Amino acid sequence: MLHLPRLWQKVSLEARGKLAAGYPGIGKGYDMMTINALGLNADAVKKFIADSKPTYAAFEGWVKKQPGVKLDKATLYKHNSAIRGYIHDDATRKGILAPVASPTKAREPRRVDLNNLDDWYEFHQAVLK
């Protein structure tokens, strides 16, 4: 599941007050796509991470034990394909690129790399700055 590690990281940071102000632990895009595809409950995900402070491996183990979780090959393939093919709207893309833009004219990042750039920037703002 391509997005599950990022989801765990964001919710973990949010639970510890380390996520950048205004940035959601569980957003409406990839986060909810992942939660819905797996058949998870967003509140249960938040509660488990907040209460247990799990490593990523422990979180993944918890996910596998959830009632009704969908981890079959077809579901994972369909979801991962949706993540790879997701196209951010222009406003979202520009919002992500504006604070992380290189002073040189670099190539535009691939779709999924926008989330990486966004995460690295927001992590810097919340934890490293």
C-alpha cells in the first residue's frame, strides 16, 4: 500500500503536536483514499496511533488485524494504481510547489513526488525549523 507509511507519519506527527499548523493528519485526498480502500475507520486509525505510538511496522500489523480490512491483491493493485495516477488540481499543485520551489528552473516533479515535497517542507516547518 503505497500511501500507508505517509499516512502513519502524518497522523503520528499530528498526535504529538509536531505536524505543521493547519496541515491535516488525515486529509481528504490520498489519506482518505487509503483509509477507504482498506476499509478502515479514520477515527480508529487516529486513536490507535495517538494511544499506542506505534512504529510503522506495528501500525501495519494493527491494520492487518482490523475487522473487514481489505488487503487482497486486486484491492491493493487498484488503490496503488489510483495513487500513482492521481492528478492534483492546479491550485493544490501550485500551493505545494510555491514554498519548495528551487531557484533554478528544475523539472516539474511527478505527481506522487508532490506529496514528498509537501511532506519534507511541512516536516521542516513543524520539527526542524
